[in-house]
Amino acid sequence: MATDSLPPKPLPPGFPLPAVDNAGRPIVVGSKVRILSVRSCARGLPVEDQARLRSYEGQMFDVLEIDRYGMVWFEAEGSGKPDFSLRPDEIAVV
């Protein structure tokens, strides 16, 4: 008997992250937000990728997706698809 889809694995403790920004305001897909920090996604990346991500700090982005872990996804390079994600407490809804 083949199974086409397995149930999702349980999330680690503390996940999903609550969909609220650093001030407790709700975040939804389509929200306009200001990036406060990229620490969670830049850690461990090559220096040039860290610099690119840091250049987004202070900029405005639209929320494209909130994944099952509660990470908030953004599109930065004009691809039309999510490019990077941040923890909700690293952004501010405007």
C-alpha cells in the first residue's frame, strides 16, 4: 500500500512562532512591514550574502507568505517568489 502524502512532522518546541511583529501587531500575508533585523537569516551565510541581506534593514517589504513555522517570507530580487524569511519579531508592521 503506497502513501501519497505523509502527515507533517511535529514542529519543534516554540513553533509555530506567533504572527505578531516586534510591537505585538498582527502580521498577515500582504502586510507592509519594515525590516528591523536580518540576524536570523544572515547567520552562517557567506559574507556577500550577509551584506545583501543587511542592506534590506530599514526597507519596506510586503509579506508574501507565513510558513508553518511562523517564519515570514519576502521577495527581494523581483522573482515573484519568496527569497528570504525572518522571524516575526525582526519586522515592524507599518
